Amino acid sequence: MSLLSPQVVAFIAIIEETSFERAAKRLNVTPSAISQRIKQLEDRVGQLLIIRQFPCKPTPAGERLLSRVKPMSLLEAEVMADFLPESETYSYSKTFSIAVNEDSLSTWLLQPLATLYQEYGYLFDIQVDNEDFTLEHLKNGTVIGALTSEKKLLQGCVSQQLGNMRYCAIASPQFYHHYFKNGLTAAAFQQAPMLDYDHKDLLQRKFLEMIIHQTVLPASVHYLPSALSLVDAVKYHMGWCVTQEGLLGDAIEKGEVINIAPDIFMDVPLYWQYAGIRSRVLSQITQAFMTASSAVLYA
């Protein structure tokens, strides 16, 4: 038995499982029953809530509904854990969706997630995005919290600043001496291949303006959606990039990469924004994130 209506439970399951069939299997009902529940819910609110394709996605109205009922499912999980702590029926209720930036995931985040799993049995559905865009996942209701660079508080949420991520510009010694032998000039940056995480990544361009105080469009750009692969690509002389210090390991000490502008760094604030409800789970996650991040992020 769920404390939420069968229609709302089905709606959440479809979005989380991305299909009617998977949601039906999760809830141990037929796909026809799932479809009927969604039709009843859509008739009740008078709007289409789910885009019927694979993967299934919420419509704008569905996003608004999801942002309201997702915290309700979290509170339900806490209630059922209190009353039925040994029940396996609510295993999905212990799975929490969080939007994070990959730099955090690749440096400090796994440790607190592991601690939360070991101490409380919490499972995590991690959604990775650029730190400038993770808040959109919280806004549309697909996650209960987000690691974000956005200071502005989302309506109905709580924010905790964790610290600053420090970034520096790197290149391999070979690459540096080939393209920057005459200095970090606009002409050199225009010719030197650049490495971007994805097409939303603006770190390199922001750093360029800090170094040469003007906008430069590089002649060639590689797009590699992996924070660690960007550092490896630098080692392989594919280009230069801006990376978080924690991703470098001992690459500088080994001479595999060099900090091309050692007197210039970029601090990007990192916030933990989450649903503004009185939740034991969110309090535990917040405390774990604050403890772990304080050891690696700059004040």
C-alpha cells in the first residue's frame, strides 16, 4: 500500500523508469493498468502530463506536477521506513535522484554517497550535467536536489553553499612549447586547439577573457564529455583546457601537464539546492555533502 494515490505513483514511476512497460513491471501491474491510471490523472488535472515516446518525458504541465509530488514521495519513503523498516516493498522509495556536475562526481562526491549507502541503505540515481544547468533538473521535478553554480534560490527550495571549485588552464609541455612559445597571446589561442566538455561548456572562453582580456574564437575545438578524459586528452597533446585542480592528481609533478597561467585561477561557487521540506533524508544528505566538500573545496 502506498500513501500516495495509485495515479500519482504510476506517474512518478513512468518518469523514473522512462517507459510505461518498465513502470508496470516495477509496480507489478499490467501496462494497461498503468495507462488507465495516467489517463485518470490527466483527466483529473485536465492536461496532458506525459509525452508518450521512449524515453517517456513529462510535458511542461507534467514537470509542474512532478516538482510537487516528488517531495511527497520522499516524505512517504520516510514514513514507511518508520513503520515498515524491514519491508522490501519500498526499495524504490530508498532511491533518490540528484543532479550533479561531473567534476564533483569525479573528485569528492562518491565518498559521501558511499557513506549514505552504507549507513542508511540509500540508493542514488545520479543525473550528470554542467553545473550551470543542473538546477533545471530540480526545477522540472526530476530530482530532489542539485549541485549547482547558481546562487539564485529556486522557489520552494533551500540552498547551502559548499565552497568554491578552483580551476586552472593546462596543456602538455609539448603542446605548450608548440603553440605558446611566444606567450599567451590572442593569436596563439586562436591557433591552439581547445578542449570543451560539451557545447554548453563556457569555462575555457571565460578563462580566455581572464588571460588576454578579449574574446577569441579558437580555430578548432574538441568536445569530450568526460572530465577525466579532458585531462587525458591534454596529456595526449590534443589541446588545452580548463580543469578543476582535483582532477589533475600528480600529472603536474610528473611533468605530463603544465599550468599555462599559474598566476591566474577561476573559483566557481558550488551550491547544494534541494526541495524545501522537513525531510530526514535531505538533512542527512546535506550534512554528508557539507562534510565531504569542506575537505576539498576552497572557502
